[in-house]
Amino acid sequence: MSSFVDLTTADGFVFPAYVAQPSGKPKGGVVVVQEIFGVNSHIRAVADGYAAAGYLAVAPDMFHRVQPAVNLGYTPEDIQSGVALKAAAEALGVPTLMQSLQAAVVYASQAGKVGMVGYCWGGLLTWRAAGLVTGLSAAVPYYGGGMTGPAEVARTPKVPVLAHFGELDHGIALPTVRAFEQAQLDVDVRVYAAEHGFNCDQRGAYNAHAADLARAATLAFFDRYLG
């Protein structure tokens, strides 16, 4: 069962989140953080997948402050729009973005311990949240754009982190991933023979084998830290 609910941030901003309910008692909560394409059909399907695995899944609309109801696909035009929306959202500042994730974590906590998983831009946000958002028990960023840059590598996560990258990702150079791994020895870094976006079955970069491996690792990680 799924629906949209309204969440409220600490500064009083009200925004929607997609919520997928498990069929039985939840094992915990998972916050699913969007790519640059909004809470689109793919992100909703990802949330549904975590609900099917037994978690209360919450996918907050991280673009709502700059443009409500963003629901993009993966055409070149959609990518251009998504890049612009991401820039506008980033201009709000990290503390503002973290408020939305904090509200999602609070909502998800009704199910117990909370993990966070994010893709693309959502991977970057998840990495930041690992050190800035309270109430998290685990974080799993997938190919977070910018995550291996100096400012992000300098962050200190407060919860266990499992990070997925693609060795063929043209936007995240493999040497920077290896440098991130050396700088963050407590982070479990997994690298797959895949491109950026390998988890998304609506993209040409989709890699079923890598996606299956990463999902299995993520579910085991969540079972360990949320169970």
C-alpha cells in the first residue's frame, strides 16, 4: 500500500513524501532519496521494493522548495531540467536540505530504526545526512555525484555507511573513489563494473547484475543495522 503524506520541517515548511507500507509489521524505516529527476516512477518503484522487503519506505520530495511535483524521465531534456533543479536546490544550502531529510527520518522512525539510501544526487545527500541528520542508524549512498570531492571526503559520518560506485562512471572518476576509500576507512566501499545510474532500469546505463549485487548488499546492511 502506498500514498503521499505531508511532512513538516523544523522551519515550518510543508512538503510531500511518497510512503510505501510493508505488508506486515515493518522491520524498520528506510528513507529513499531521489535522483535529480524527482520522486518519479523509478524512485517510487524503489520505495515499493524496500516495502516489499519489509521496511516502511519514505521518499521525500527534495525539490519541493524550488519546484513542486517534479516527475521527470531520462531524456536529454529531462537531464538538463534535472541538473538545473539540482543547482537551485543546492543553492538553498545544506542545512535547509537536511531539514527535509530530518523530517523524513522522524516520520520513518515510527517503524523503528531508520536507514537511508540515495541515488545520484540522493547519494550525495545521503552521505551528508550520515553526519548531519539525527535518528539515522545506517546510510547507503549510490554513486553520489560530488561525494568524492575534497569537501565531501572531509565529512565524518556518525553511522555505518555502505557506498556503491560504478567503475565506468564518467562523472565520478575511479581514482577519486579509491581516494575516498582510503580517506574513509570505516566506510564499506563497493565498486561494480557498471556506469553511473546502474541501479535504474529506466536508464541505458542499467546493469541488472550490478543492481542485484548492490541491492543484496544493501538489504543485508539494513538487516544488520536496523533489525
